[in-house]
Amino acid sequence: MAKIALLIGVSEYQPGLNPLPSAVRDVEAMREVLVNPEMGGFTDSNVTVLKNPQPQNIRNAIYHLFANRQRDDLVLFYFSGHGIKDDRGNLYFSTCDTRKNNGKLVTPSAIAARTLHDSINDSRSQRQIIILDCCFSGAIATGMSVKDDGSVNVEEQLGGKGRAILTSSTSTQYSFEQQDSELSIYTRYLVEGVNTGAADKDGDGQISIDELHEYAKSKVQEASPAMTPEFYPVKEGHKILLAKSPKDDPKLVYRQEVESRAQENQGNFSIFALRILEGKRQELNISPEEANIIQEEVLKPYKEYERKLYEYEQALIEAAKKQYPFSERLKKEIKEYQQYLGLRDEDIVAIEKRVLAPKQAQSERQQEAERLKTEQILVEYQEQLRQQKEAEKRRQQEQETQQRLQRQQEEQKKNSQEYKYKMQRYQEEFFKAIKINDPLNEISRNQLKDFQNFLKLNDEDVAQIEKPILDEKKIEKQQKLQEQEDQKNSREYKYKVRRYKEEFFKAVELKYPLNDFARNRLQKFQQFLRLSDEDVAHIEEIVLEGVEEQEKFQRRQREEYQKAKNYPLHTSTNPARIELSRFMTMCIGFWISLVISSPIAFSLSEKFPELRGFATLICIFGSAVLGWYLAYKSNI
């Protein structure tokens, strides 16, 4: 059993026929799914692709497609391009050389359907597929390629035993392509049905030609409801198996689930449907990216349908702005545009009602205004004003009555025992929360909100409870801050500062840095004195500055001592002895000055805290000057 295919796509035409850019892309897309061993299973050498061929090349290819075939061979003929009928209604397939003379088809420049029919009948193959993604005309319009509305009996001209004929539309419909579309709409979904396996409706792992057509037809009508792709099977033609599908493939199972729910909801997924699909995705172990691609492919025709409705509505709005009522010529063009978009009358009823009803009403009002006299209009207008005032007055009265009843209900609610109990409960809970966290953090606030909802209290009730408590807390904080400030200025506070300074100095003299035991003892002493952390930090900073200066001085002593180790220093002219004498004199002067100036500096820092650092510097500087002076005198 052999599988042979002839794929013809004609995009380029002579003047008078509109170009079809997607036709050559259609045949390439069909070839890819046919030669794929996991799908169509056609060998590459058995698939012939003709792009924009000359008429004779097509005739030769048709002959070789059907000649010398066996009974069980599968033969597929695919054509994407313009279909044209002559004056007698005979169907022709256009070529890049097809032209008209005085509006009549030059028949030798096209391929007669009879040529295809004769070759099919002469073939021994009993499995023949003819796919015609073409229109039956050469009519043109801006942005589209459409077909003639004359009737063509495709089944009569091409039908026969063991044969299946698929057409993108009926012979009396427009079949079109958008110029910016990658593939024609019918071929797009034929390819998608095979490529994804979605056309395998019975899940047997095989895609029959009738399953493929039904899939493509359903997708086409989702996007263009007025289009009706047709299928003409003759004696077992519908049972011809064209391709394989990935049976039990997770992506296919997920796609079928998405297809089912999209059809049920007209392309709109509810939140529950989306959650079900997400669960299905996880169950089938499909990545979110793959699932999104599948959903986009499934929803694409629905989105196209919505886009067409939107385009029709926008065009209708623009036309109504320029001219209403519509002229007969414009009505005809609107109808043609509707057919071009593939929309049925029932699809546009709501749009026309929404767009044209206001225009119609406006037109009627204008006609009525012209008919009525000025006096009648004035009377009606005054009556209307009176009624509006009365209606407004009644509305205000009803509103006042409703507000009064609401206030009464609120008052009754507040006076009820249950309400008082709930308010008390919330007040207790709020006291607990504010005692733990002040100000309240997000967790506490959410817990209070849940408790409020549990008690069924509104925000006004809660505010009535919280505001006095928060105001009181604010006052307490201000009082506490004032007390702390007053405390700092009191004699008792100064005494506590001096006590802590003495205690900290003792601890540092024993060991520095402080160990945990000493630090804990100081913290307890701080708590006993009721000093803040800021006070303690300031005291310790002053003491440690003095300790650091003392350590520097001791290091200097040790260094000088090392220099003086070159004894004996037996002469007064010995440089080392002179240097040691000078250093000892300087140290004695420094300590004398430090003993004298330290109480003075400490007293000044107690009375004038802002001069504390300055007094310390003066003390150290004075001691150093006295030491240097004595050393100088001793040298003289």
C-alpha cells in the first residue's frame, strides 16, 4: 500500500484575480504533516508540491498522481487557490496564468475540474481524497480574497466511489483569507488537527478523513460562524484513514479537555474551569508553557470571532457617524462585509441593536420634532420638568425616610443588651492587644479584624471603642516622656549618674573588657537606679575615653623604660640618663596637673553637660603642658 499526494498552491495571479499569499504557505504546511512519520506517514518522494505552476505542469502532475495506482493505494489531491466557474457553471482551478477576456474565463489558462474527475475515475485506487481550500470566484475586495456566489455542484463534478471530497466552504459562500494571515483558515485547522492529534475524536490513534474535516469545520465555525465547510463522502470515503495521532499522549489529553471546556463556555473559562485545567495539567505533568500554548491554540478561533465582531461594530459605528439612515448601496456593502467576516445574521443582531438603536431613536425624535408644533413641544417639555421635579421630590422623601429608619435601627441596636455585650467583648480584646503591642502590628490588627467580623460589629462601632483608648495611650506616652525629661534635670538624677559612673569605673579598673558577670551586675545596678539605656551609654562613653588615655600613657611609660635599660647611667652627661630624667619629670608634672584639674573638670561637666568633652580636653592638655614645662626646666 502506497501513499501519494499532490499539493498545489497558487498565490500569484494575473490582473483581475486577487493574490492569495497564504496559498503557497498552505501547501508547505500540509507537506510537513504528511511526510512526518509520526503523523501522515507519506514518504517525501511520494509528495509532490507545486507552487504557482503553469497549467500544463498541473495537468501532467494530476495524470501521474492517479495513473498506475493499486486498489489499496491512498491518493490525496490538495488545491489552495481561486476556484472559478464558467458561464455554464463548470468548475475550474485557477493558475498563475489564468485570465479573463471581456469578463469571461479563458478556459485553456485554467484547469477544468473535469480533467481531475477523469483522472480520478481512470485510477484503480479506491481510497481517494480531494481537499479544495478554494473559493469559486475571482471577486475581490479591499483586504480580502473572496469567491463568486454562483452555485457549483462539487459532488456532481468530482464525486465517485471510494472518494472523499473536502471543501473549505459551500459553493454559495464566501471563502476568504486575511492578507496578514499565515495560513488560510480551513487549512490552518486541517494542519492543527493532524499536528496535535486533536482531530482523533474517538481516540483510537488514527485520524480518519471525516474526523479531520469535522475538527476543522468546528474550529472554522468558531471563528467564522457563517462559513460551512462541506464533506462529500462516497461509498466508504468517510472511513479513509489519513494519519496517525499520538494515542494517550498527555498533551493530546490536555488539549481535548481544553477543547471540551472551551466549547461549553464559548471560549470563556470560569475560575473553576481554570482551576480544573490547572489540576489536569499537573496530573498530566505538562509544563505551564506547553499548557499556555495549547490554550492559546484552542482559544484562537474564539478570539478571532470576537475580533471580527469588534471590527464589524467599529465599522458600523463609523458608517453611522457619517450617514444614517443608510443608503441602499451602503446596506449592500455592509452585507458584503458581514459575509467577508463570516458572520451570520444572528451574530450581528446585538451589535446592530446597540449601535443603530440610538441612531434610529434619534432619527425618529427628529422627525417627531419636525411634525409637532412649537407650542406642543413647550407643553410637553414643561410637563416633563414637572414630573421630574415631583419624582425628585418623592425620591428625596423616600431617601429621608430610609435614613430616619436606619438611624432608628442603629439606635435600637446600640441600646440592646447583645450589642453592649459585643462592644464590651471587643473593648477587652483591644485592651489585651494594645497591652502586648503598642502600636499594633499587622498580625494583631488582622486578629482584631477577625474578632470584629465574628461579633458582627461595623467599623463605626469599633472606632467608637478604639479612639478613646488610643487617645489615652497617647497622653500616657507624652506624660512618661515629660517625666523622663524632668527626671534628667533633677538632683536625684545627677546623683544616680554619679553613682553609676563610679560603679562602672570600678568595674573597668578590675577588668576590661567587661565579662558577663560584671555586665549583668551593672545592668541590675542600672535597673536599681532606674536609668535609661541612653543615659548609661553616655556615662560609659565618658569613662572609657579616660581609660583609653590612661592606657596610652602607660604604653608610653613602657616604651621609655625600654630605652633606659642601657645602665649604668653614671654621668650626668649620659644622653640616656638625661632623657630618663626629663621623662620622669614630665610624668610627675602630668600626674600633679591631672590630680588638680580632674575634680574641676568633673564639676564643670556636672553643671554644664554640654561642656563635658571640652573640660576633659582642657584637663588633659593642661597636664601635658605642665609636664613638658617641668621637663624643660630640669634640662636647663
